[in-house]
Amino acid sequence: MRTLHVFRFVGLAALLIASISGSSVQAQLSDITQPGDPIVASSTMSPGSEGVANAIDDQPTKYLNFDKLNTGFTVTPKVGLSVVQCLTLTSANDAPERDPASYLLEGSYDGTNFTQIASNSVPLFTNRFEKIVLPFDPPNNTPYLIYRLTFPTVANAAAANSMQISEVELLGFLAPTDVTQPGDPIVASSTMSPGSEGVANAIDNQPTKYLNFDK
């Protein structure tokens, strides 16, 4: 049987403008997770072939969890600090009663303390292997290192014996970072600096200073 792939966009377009620390950054959003990123399920209640790694493997597999309610995962993207502004969910191959009906996304720097990024209901999927896009309102502009995604409810809890999802994408962009490092080759505009306040101080990541008498 031919696999059906349907893409349905819910809400805003997936091209968003973020503002970080007062600086506007326009970015094309992309999935900041990759197959093989460290990912931990909310519990071990999954069949061996339908474990949590399937949620970010970019394949038509599925993650199933028999806990049914408040299931999900915590993922640490290897790309590092990122700003997530959108979520996509792809329904699994069968049993629509198991589809997530709501979500909660949180971010963290240490894996212990989490801050809510977004939460909302999930529209009913109309097809199997259908992708829906869920932008956040209000938009998230805060970068995080670790993300926890929870599905508090499913489409039909009375009929479902589990939660299942084929694929999850966290759409965002890498947070702006300093491209300079202490020790990078650097040349002052002139030699008019005291010996202890030379130009290397400008990129040494220390509370030193670069002073130039040319003013």
C-alpha cells in the first residue's frame, strides 16, 4: 500500500522573525533535532521496535508509549543552543485514537529546571502519516539547550491503549553566538595602546579592556 503523506499548516507560516536581546534575527526555520540526538522517553513503557528514538529518526516509524497520558520525551540536540519557534507532528500508521490531542514544550539548560515554551491543543489528524505544523503564539525568542515535549492527552483516551506519534520536528534556528575566540589573530588600528590594554583584550572573554590613544 502506498504511504500517504499530507502536509497541513495550522496557524502562522513557518517563516518567522525572532528578536533576541533586542536584536532582530530573521531565519528560515529548520528541524534542530537529528537522528541520533540524545533522547529519553518519559517512561520505558514502549515496545522494543517502537521506542522513543523513532520520534526523531526522519523515517515512517513510530514512537508508542503505553502510559497513554502525559507521555513524551526529553531531547538534547547536538547542534547546541537553539531557538525553537514551531513544532511539527506526523501521525502514525494506524489507531487514530492514539494521536496526541495536546502538547507542552519546555526548555532547559541543565536538564533539571525547565521553563514552558508553548502549550496548546493538537488539531485532529485527518490522515495517517499526515504532518501538521504548530507555530507558537506568542512566539518563543529564548534559546535553550534541552527540550522536553509532553503529550498530556490523546484523541480518544477511552478507546486508546497508548499514545503514538510517527515523527516530531522542533523547528527553529541556532542561537547567535560569538564567532571570535581568545587567541584569534587580531590587529589593532594602530599601536597606540598601553602594553596591558592591547587589542587582544577585546576578544579575550575577560573583564579586561582595549584602549587606544588615537581616540
